[in-house]
Amino acid sequence: MKSKKKLAKLLQISQNKLEMLTLSEDLYIERDISDPKKKKSRQVEEPKLPLKRVQKRIEELLKRIKIPDYIYAPAKGRSYISNAKAHVNAAVVRSLDIKKYFPSTPSTRVSWFFREQMKCSSDVAGILTKLSTFKNHLPTGSPLSPILSYFAHIDMWEAINEIVEGASCTLTVYMDDVTISGTQIPGGLIWQVKKQFHRCGLHDNREKEKHYVGNKPREITGVIVKEGELKLPNLQHKKMHDCRQSIRIETDPNKRKKLMQSLKGLEAQAQQIKKANDI
């Protein structure tokens, strides 16, 4: 794309509105969301509606591009369950986590993708970068950030896949969660993967790193893999149990309705995992 006029048409917006969006500095709502379990809060940078619409349009267009089989999120038709299933019979599993993936993805990387990978002109790439980033990084609350986080680091993921395939191992990527499995995983392989993170200005979260060997149960993207099967984590079983107990004693119709919806969602997850074992 080399024409700003054609870009506006593609994004289904007038040139004037497109220019206003690129010039405005008041396009996001910043707020903190507390997480009682982790006893900390995380910052969400949520785009306002006019920008959000454009970001969804860019997301829709980027999702038309075929992505590799090892990318499980963001990817249509793949999920955290199919991500876990890819490692179900592995003897050794290593899980890595990228620390603050979106905030650590700078606008320079996004600009590089639009210029070098998508062959956009400098001015078009600049507009797309402005629409996609906030305070020089991918915003945490944007619908576009998940797919763009992959494309902004596409060269890194290709290099990592080459390293993992070269060691006859299996790689899956679920957003910032990287899982590698095989009959054996050399320590040097993990170091080579981390070197690729560091090359792109990313850092692994040591606290979330996992290493499983042999038959012991392992947790992969929130799913338990045990004896060649996928299983629901005990925490999910407890949530369903607690939800059923609360429904029995709740007298407020609105609260009861919310509890019923929560239970329905939890049961649907359990059913999806059960179905995945039969495929």
C-alpha cells in the first residue's frame, strides 16, 4: 500500500477522519484492573470507539494472511486446548513465557513490519503504526495487538521455529506462552530460543518457566496433560463445585443468573477438553 487515499478506503474511513485519528493524542482510556489471585493490578490501555473500529478492521485484514501451524494464538480454529494437545505424548516439555509481551513490543517493530514485510510506503507505514500503537508500544487493550504482536516479531518466530525443528522438537506459540517438547530438549536449545527473545528486546519470565520430564502431569496453557490425555485442572473442578453450591443457596434472581452463566461457561470448557481427547 503506497497511497493514503487507498488506505482510507481499505480501512473504510474518510481521509479526514483518518487524519484526525493519526493527529489526536486523546484516543485511549488507561485504567488498572486488579487481580486478587496475584495480589497485583495490571494496566489496560483501551482504545476509544472510533480508533477501536479502525483497529478491528486492520485486525480483520491481517487475519486473512496464512500463519504457520505452530502459532496457536492468535489463530482461527486453534485454541489453548489444541495447543496443549500438540504436546500430549512428549517425554520432555519446556514452557517459556515472554514478560510483558505487548508493552515490550515497540512501535519501531510495528513500523518495520508494515514497511519491510508488507512493502508499504513510509507515510502509509507511519499512519498504520500510529493507529496500532500507544506511547510507542502495542497497547494492552487493543483488539489488534494480539495478531500484530506475531507479525511485529515474525522474523523472530521463524528463527525460533528453525532452531526447534533442527533439534527434532515440537514448537507451539500461544501469544506470549512458548512450549517446546520432544524426546529430549538440550539446554542449549532453550538458550538459543532466549537469545532470539533478547535480540528483539524481549525478556523471558523466569518465574513462569516450567520443565516436565517423564510421566508426571504437566500443565500447558491451562490444560493438564496426564497419561496421554487432556484433563481439566483441579482448580476448574473446584470452581464448578463452588458455583453449583452458590446457585443452590442464592436467592437474588440476578446474581443467580450470573452464577448460572459462569457455570455454563465452565462446563463448556470441560466439554471442549473431553471432545479434544476423542479427535
